[in-house]
Amino acid sequence: ICLACQSIPAADYYVSNKGSDGNNGTSQATPWKTAAKVNSTAFAPGDTISFERGGAWREQLKPTCSGTAASPIVFGAYGAGSKPQFLGTDVLKNDQFTLDQGSTYTYITPFPVDRHTTLTIDGVPTSYVGFWTNDPSVRATVNSTPNTTAIEDGWPGSVWNDHSIVHVNTGGSDPAKDGKVYAACVRANPIHSEYRDYLTFNDLVVAEVPGIELFWGIRVDGGKGIHMARCEVSGIGGVHFGIVGSQDFVGDDLVAGAPLPGQNYRLNIAF
């Protein structure tokens, strides 16, 4: 009976781009690799999950467990360097761009991208112009304006399907030769707390979410007792920090900046 009444000590877990999901994750020498591993793991109140500074995850961090008021589950950072990043983009393969005309290149993605999105080039967003299909003015603007993007769905009239066509004016740079990183938005809400209680998020960064409407940066839906400190969100087409129907939310030293160009929409706001 005495043993059953003893509290279970909190555990510390570590995640690194250099890790492996086959590790136990319980030390900096044996870290996990992916946010997916974190999302699929059952944590106890008081546990801490730390992502290595300088790392970047092109995944969604979505906790599946709740802490308690006395012992929240903490997601944070360890090591030296820049804060861990969670990005809403996936990298495109440079050699799969084809020249359309002038300095406009075309890329057929193997996944759907939002029809209101854009591309980033070396992390810098291009300006979204509009929907390419059946709109000569959009095509003319992209073809004549460097660093602009338009999206064409794989099947006319459908917003989401198995692939999309991206048109980007690179300003004359050939993606197959320039060595730049081209990325497209495929992921909304890279950090998303959904109906979980007593979670803490410290020193995390979200960037490159160039979609509008429900494509947000850090999103909290419902739940209670969520605390965020020193988190940053930038390069977002929609809401940077979105807190929806959550009780007792506390945010300290939160930074929202660098909204995406070319996405003048009512939900393109900081908080």
C-alpha cells in the first residue's frame, strides 16, 4: 500500500535532429529524433521534453497528454544556440523545377498545398499573388514580378487533392543550379495544443506557415492552464498566436513578427 501511494518521479526526455526514435530519449546522449515520437508517447505530469537548440523540425508538435496544476508537462529547449524551430514547410527538390517562361518556374508537388499559400526561398517568403487557374491577371503578375508565387490545384475546382502545381518567379535564378532551399506550406499549426490541460511551452519558435484562414503558428484550442514563455512566431500568413476557448492561458515574453507579404486577410494578425 505504501508503495502504491508513492508519487512517480518526473522524467526528462530529449529530442535532437541527430537522434533516433529507437533510443530511449532519456538523456542528451540518447535523444529521440522526431516530434512524431513525442506525439505518440504517453507522458506523466511533471515530465519535461526538451528539443535541442539549433535544430529544426518540419513536423507538428501536438501533445496528447495533460499535466496537472501542480505538475505541468513542459516542452522546452536544451543545449546552446538558437531556439528549436517548428516549420510549416516541406523542402522541394531543386531538380524537379521546370522553366515555364521568362524567370517563372513550375513545380508539381506530390502533396496538396493550400491554394492561398506561397513559397519560401532560403527561408524568405515570396509574395502570394493568387490562384493561377483561369486568371490571366495572376499569371501576368507572376511572370512579370520577381519573388511572387501562385498556386494551381491538381484538379480544377478542387482546393485539396493529391497534388498541386506551384508557379514561382525566381527573378532569374535557376532552382536546379542555385543551391537555394525552396519550400512549400503543407502544415498548419506547427505547435498545436488541442483540449489538453496544464502544459508549458518555453523557448520554441514557429516559422514558415504561409497559408491563411486556419493556417496558424501556435494554436491552443480549449483546455486550461497553458503557459507559454519566450516563444516566437514569424513568417505566418494567418494568426501568429491563436488561443481559442482556453481557460487560464498565460503568455510571457511572446514575440510575433514578420507577417507574410501579399496575404491581406482579416486573420493575418499577431495575437
